[in-house]
Amino acid sequence: MVAYPVLGGSGTVAAELAHRLARMGHGVYIFATARPFRLPEDTKAVYVPVPLPYYPVFPGPLYTLSLAGTLEREARRLGLDLVHTHYAVPHAAAAYLAFGEAFPLVHTLHGTDVSVLGLDPAFHGPTRRALQAARATTAVSQALAREAEKAFGIKPVVIPNAVDPERFRPRPERKRLYAAEGEALLVHASNFRPIKRVPDIVRAFAKVRKRLPARLLLLGKGPEEEEARRVARELGVEAWVRFLPPTPHPEEVLGAADLFLLASEEESFGQAALEALASGVPVVATAVGGVGEVVTPEVGRLVELGDLEGLAEAAVELLTHPRLPEIRKRARAYAIERFHPERITRAYLEVYEKALG
């Protein structure tokens, strides 16, 4: 398994899939430049570090070449049967460079590796050739699969992300850690990239706050944190907005929430939204990418991108809904039924079997 170790959907999916496969008895090695953030401490999956050598003659570390060399070397040493990369840029090209078409390669597309980086002329050609040469490619949503077919001329197998219902579950007893009696607790979790529009979450929350007592938890870290803090001060809601650093145990926060907010301008799936649903937390999100394949009208609300009034209105409507307890139960049941890890892991194993011939 090849993945980015940092906070984000692709790293989460790779780490948790590796952990589940290892627990089933498969020999699993996860290649990354650091130990993946969401890889459980008690996992049987083995972390293999990818070095980042730096030589003054080059403008920066040559990650792609280093990964290719590490894969080629370790595949022989460990006797690997298959390599599965997560996030195509540059992982698909690195694996293709290491093995060509002679080795079973499976790639999983996660979003901006198709819609942003994958379309960049600097990356498109090598990525397209690597994906076309692979034994199999998967995508986390139907929407992303359609984008990949248009961009790369491939037809990925759609395998959505999974969520562990034992880990992500309602934790109402923890709400008192974050909110006062009578206050609604709203949560957003991401890597705070501009594409996540975290300042818009704060703006929408300020509108919610005018209509009912509420607090907002922003879980994560990234380039938009300072702007989100500035917006909170500007709108006078700083006292009710709390920033929490990334944690390998987001379930402890999500399970305490009353509502999850997602304002992304692009989202191929929405892993944090799924984890909220499994925690019994309805979701209000922007209707972009594959979000509509995760958030249905029965378990949340979708609004147009940039419609902050609509985001706030949908949040208030759900928080004051007379059947909110029923919606919460429905959200959890839906997440368990459709995205249970056993079901998703079986789907990946079927892809592996076909890739191995």
C-alpha cells in the first residue's frame, strides 16, 4: 500500500484499509514518508519509510524517484504480490516507473488527483499512461469515476470509502466537554485547505448563532486556519468558535456533535461527513462532486456552493427539527448498511484477485 501520511481522506482510507487487511491475516506493508496519521498503533500492517534524499544540485527532494526505487527494492526483499497506491499523483507514475506493466498494480483515485493535479499539464501525461497500464483502477465515487474517464480514458471500479461503526458512534456524554447546557454543537473536520472553505463555515455559523445558542468546533489544521480565526473575530463569534488540533481519534469529537458542516468547493466523497453520519450526526454540505452519494435527504441537507444563507438555514432546520432523534438514528443505520468496512474490504479483495489474474 502506498499513501500520503498526512491528514486527509486518501491517507485515512489507505491506512484503515491496510489495517483491516492485516487483521484478516494478509501481509500488508504501507509505504509513506512518515507513519500514516490514522494508522492504528496496534496494527499488524508494517510501515515502510520512503526516504526523501536531498542533494544541492536538485531544487528539492525527488519523492517520485525515491518512492519508485523503494518500491522496486522492497518488492523483491519482501516478496510482494501486488502494489496498491492511493492518490494517483505521483504514486501511480512512481509505481509504473518501478515495475512497468509486468507487476500487478492497483491505483485508487481520491479526488484532486483527478480534478486538479491530474489535469495539470505537468502531471497529466505520465499519470494517464500509468493508470492505463495498471491492472485495475478504483474511484471512491461515481462522480469521480466519470471525471477520471473523461480525463484519463479509463473506467475505474467504484468502491466507496468505509467507516467503522464500532469506532464512530454516538458519544452524547462527551458533548458537555465542548458545549454548555442548551447549546447546539456544530463540528467541521478537515485539513483546512482553501478548497474546504473553512472561513465560510465560520460565516455560516455566525448566521446560525443569531437564531439559536450554538458552538462551533473546527477540528484540523492547515493554511486557512488564520483566515478562519480572523473571520470569527470580525463577526463577533470568536467566543463560540473553538479550534482543535488534528487527532488520530476524531470519533471522540464527532460523536459529541449535533450537526456536521461541510462547505467544500470540491469533494469527491467526503470521508469526514461519512464518519459524522456513522456517529449519528446529520450533515449539511455543499452539493459538489460525490457528496450527494454520501449525504442523502434522509440523513442531511445539500445546498449550492457558496450559499451561506442556505447552509445556515439548513443547519437551523435540522437542529430544530421535531424528529431530530429519529434522523440521527437513521443517519447511523444508513452509514452502517451502505459503508460497512467488511463490505468495502471485500470489494477491494475482489479487485486484487482480478489484478492477480
